[in-house]
Amino acid sequence: MNEFIEFFSFADANIRFVTVGSVLLATSSAVVGCFTLLRKRALVGDAVAHAVLPGVCLAFMLSGTKNPFILLLGAFVTGWLSLITIDFITSRSRIKEDTAIALVLSVFFGIGILLLTAIQHSGNAAQSGLDKFLFGKAASLVGEDLIAFSMVAVLLLVTTILFYKELAMLCFDKAYAKTIGYPVRGLELLLTTLTVFAVVVGIQAVGVVLMAAMLITPAAAARFWTDKLSLMLVLAALIGAFSGVSGAYVSYTAPAMPTGPWIVLIVSMIAILSFAFAPGKGWVSRLLRQRRNKTLILEENLLKLLYHLGEEKQDFQTSYSLQQILEKRAIPKKQVSAGLSKLRKQGYIEKTPAGWQLTLQGQRRGERVVRLHRLWELYLTQYLQLASDHVHEDAETIEHIITPELEQRLMEELGYPVLDPHSARIP
Amino acid sequence: MIIQVENPVVEVHDLTVSYDRKPVLWGIDLTLPAGSLVGVIGPNGAGKSTLIKAMMDLLPAGSGYVRIFDKPIAEVRNRISYVPQRESVDWDFPASVFDVVLMGSYGKLGLFKRPRQADKDAAMEALQKVGMQGFANRQISQLSGGQQQRVFLARALAQNADIYFMDEPFAGVDIATETAIIELLRTMREQGKTVIVVHHDLQSATEYFDWVVLLNMRLVASGPAEQVLTQHLLEQTYGGKLTVLTKVGELLRKQEFPARES
């Protein structure tokens, strides 16, 4: 707990720097990632992330220093090379893009690991810390590194915002963008460059292995909450920022821990929560909707049943016992009891000493369900030429979903009918 | 029957287009008159979409050239407008109907500039013309096929171009949308615009278009609708592919031959 307070008071300048740096990195890759995702190039981001490693190693081997600008440059070169290779393989051979991505990713990463191992065994004292590029270490973001990486991150954010309209159109409709004279090739190049840079700056915090998650996961999570592109960018940035802070925190409190996996776990948690709880599209709200439909069907079926009983007796003011209701239709007893007590609370039925009885409103609603059922049966026989003994099952479902407007249309099209196909009266 | 016109809006000269070295259009040579409703008609795989895409330089020409308003396409981009096939984009993109129609102003705005109030007004007007003003804030994934087509049309209208290329605007739309679209196209023609439409329904072709291009990998006919839509020419267009032509195309692909020597 003390550590928590110590960290979030930001009293230590070091903590401030690391936090600001991590947030910037995570935010910029999240924003760029939105366009990568919408351009359907999520996997490409992963390939670039892995392909960055040999570049970092080569830059170190050639220069002998860990100067962040030189390492960035090396990362950028091989990241770019991997993309060109993917494009080359797809356009010049029969190999499909997914296969090309898999090939390039493993080959580049393999070379990277080879070089990294060679460096570690070379006895070069300056090499310590280079392995941080594998899984990331936010806490090592200090001094010159911090300034370099943050500058690139800010540049990324500014460029993305500047080209917002152009990138959005490129992702939505590339052919159209070309016909109105936009430099589509240039814009694609720009987006690719942004993606490579986002990966390159992000690896300091997360590492090459898990970088794709920083690029894509915030965007995927944000997409669940909104249908507006601008809002999606903002949400992805916030999710990225949050994960950046948590990464810095973990890196500070547990120095032995690589930050990458922590950041990725946190981002993934947010994504899973989004899949589950986002309104409308989320899994929970879909479950709730299905549940609502089920109760609606049960309640309306019970009202319909009581109405049918009333119809037979030509008196809707009679009470029926639970037993009588169950005899009429095979619904599990537990469900019937629950449905009845709910309908009573809503004021559609009353409990009398003899059992259950429709109220006036209950009778009306039951009548409407019966009417819709019979109207739909009639519609099917007339417009779809179905035999009258084939329409009941279908009407059982449709009776619950027809809106008042559709009901009106049905009445008009059928000419305000009096009898259904089974010669029952349409109430 | 290939009728050439004086002062054409579109001139296609000896155009050959290949996919993966295999030519799908052979030596197309045609001119189109200004202010007309042009139907590009032919069977599946005839290269109808390929033709209009090549006209707009969306596909590279293996040989030949296209001139619009007697200029190379790059110089007249702001006077042309494209309505792509509905299925060519992902309608699950996070955008509203209004966002998409507003894209119609992007060409004139150029890079970096944000749409101004006047552009927004123009977008709203375009939506009104296609009867979709009530849907401006609707997410595009919630639209029906016909509504999606109208949105694409509105985007093109917002561009206020002089020549329109439309790829199958009548495909998979309801009757109401089809009628609304054809009404709109006629109004545009009256305003002196040229509209080139890829179309696959022969029944309505005579009624809709005043100039017809019949295509089946090669140009079969180009001329006024009543002269072109004859039994004889239609048989030539729909009577199956020319076997030799197809086989030679296959050979070019297999042997990795260029379509032209130089």
C-alpha cells in the first residue's frame, strides 16, 4: 500500500518521467492501432513488432552504443523491410498474405534472437539491458531514451490527428479516395510508417513479443463502446494510457518483472470486460435481451391462455386454478407460477379465492396476442400460400414481436378480416 | 455497331486491361456523348466493372489510354465521381450516414482541411435528394442494401461532379430505391451531367439508358440504345465467351507473356 501511495503521489521525479513516457507510448500506439485495425492489418502489426528485434541488435552491433536514436533507426529499417518483404511475397508468388506474414514474422524474429544471443555472449559490457527489448521494461525509460521515445510518440499523435480525415477515408473506401485524387499510395505509406514507428517506440515499454497487443487490443476494445471513429480514437487512447500507467507502476514496484506481460494482461482484461459489458454489442447485454424475450413470451402466452379459456366460456370474469391452467398448456409448473405472480404485480391478472382471473387490461393484452396470432396465420395462408395446418407454429413466435405499426399494416393488407384460416374469430 | 461521336466526354482508345497478365478487356475503342445516360451491359465476367475502373485509372491499362473532357484523368479528377459497388466496403466501419456523405466534399477540400459548414449543408442536401435525410445520424451498419446504395449515391451527389461512374447501383436494391435512383439519374442528365452505369438487367436497359455499351471481354457495340439493343448484337454479347480469346488469355498468363511487346 505504501508503494501505491508513493507511486501515485508522483513525488519522485523518476516516477513522473517513467509514467509520462509510458502513457505517451501506449497512447500513441493505441491511436495508430485504431487505423491499423480498421485497415484490417492487425496481423501485419504483429509481424512488424517481431521484425524490429534484428534491427535493434544490428544497430547495437554496428554502433557499439545504446544510443536510442541509433537503436530506433535500426528498428525502423528492419520493421520496414519486413513489410516490404510481405508485400513482395504476396504480389510475386502464389503465397497468400497470412502465410507471408507468418513466414516473415518467424524468420525476422529468429534472426533477431540469434543476434541477441550472439551479443550477450560477446562479453561487451555495454550490452546489458538490450534484452529488455524482448519483454519490455518501462522503468528503464529514463534520460535520453525517454526524450527520444516521447518525441516520436508525440509526433505520431500529431500526424494521426492531422491526417484524420484522409486516413479514415483510406480505411473505409480506398478506391473512392483514389478517384477524388487523394494520394492513396502515399497515404498507405504514411499509415505503414506510423504503424512501424508506433511499434518501434512501444517496444521499450512492452517488448517486441507482446507489442501487437498494445497496437490492436485498445482499438478492438474501444470499438465495442462506440460507432463513432473520433470517439473510438479517444477511448483507445484512454485505455492505452491506463495500461501505460499500470505498466509503469508494476515496473516500479517489481523491478524484477518485465512490464510487457503486465501491460498486456491489463489491456486484455479491459478488452474482455468490453466484450462482456459493452451496451448493445456486449455479451451480457445480448444475454439480457434474450432473457427479456423469454419472459415476454412466457407472460404473453399465459395471458393468451387465460384469454382462450375465457373465449371458450364466453366469459372473461371467471377464475381458473393453477391446475386448470396447466392442463390447458404444457408449461413447466415453476415457470407458470413465476409468470403468474409477475403478471399479477403488473396488474394484468388478479388472484381470487378460486384461482387466477384476468383484469380488464390483461384481457386486452391477451386479446391482442390472440389477434396477432390469427392475423399472422391469415397472412401466411394468403400471401405465402401456406396450408392452414402449417401456419400455427410460425404464428406462435411472430405474435410476440409484431409492432403496433405492423399490426396496422397487416389489418389494412388483409382488409380488416373477421375470421382466421381455422375459422376462429379475430378479436 | 460501334458509333463514335464528335466532342466526346469520354474517349477510350485501344484499351487493354489484364489481371495477372491475362487480358480481361481487349482493345476497347469507344467514345461517349455528353449529357447522356450510358449503360454498360454484358454477362458476368464480361469486364464491365473493369472497364469503368480502368476509365478512372483505378486499374492500370496494359495498353491504350483514356481521355475525359479531352484531358488525361489526373487533370479532371474534380469533375468525376465514382459510386463503387456496395459490397466493396466494410459497412461495419465506425461512421454515420452523414460522415460517409461528407466524404463527397473531401476531393475539393484537399488534404488537411476540415469540412466547412457549407460542405455540411451540401451533404445534407445530397441526403435529401436521395430521401435519406432522416437517417443522417444512423450508423451505416444498420442500413438495408437499398439504403446503403442511396448513401453512396448521396456521397457522389455531394461532389457535384460533371461525370458519374456507377458500378451496379441497381444490384440488390428494392423497387422503391430503383425507381428513386433512376429518377435521380434522369434529373442529372437534364442538368447536362453524363452518367455511366454498369448494369446487368437487360429488361430495363431500353427504358433506362439512351446510350448502350455492349461488352463481353471485347467491345461488341456502342451506340444509341434503340440501335444497339437488337437481337443480333445481344446474341453476340451473351452467346458465351469467345473460346479462342479466352484460351489465348490463359496462355499469356501461363507463359508470363506481356500483353504488348514493348
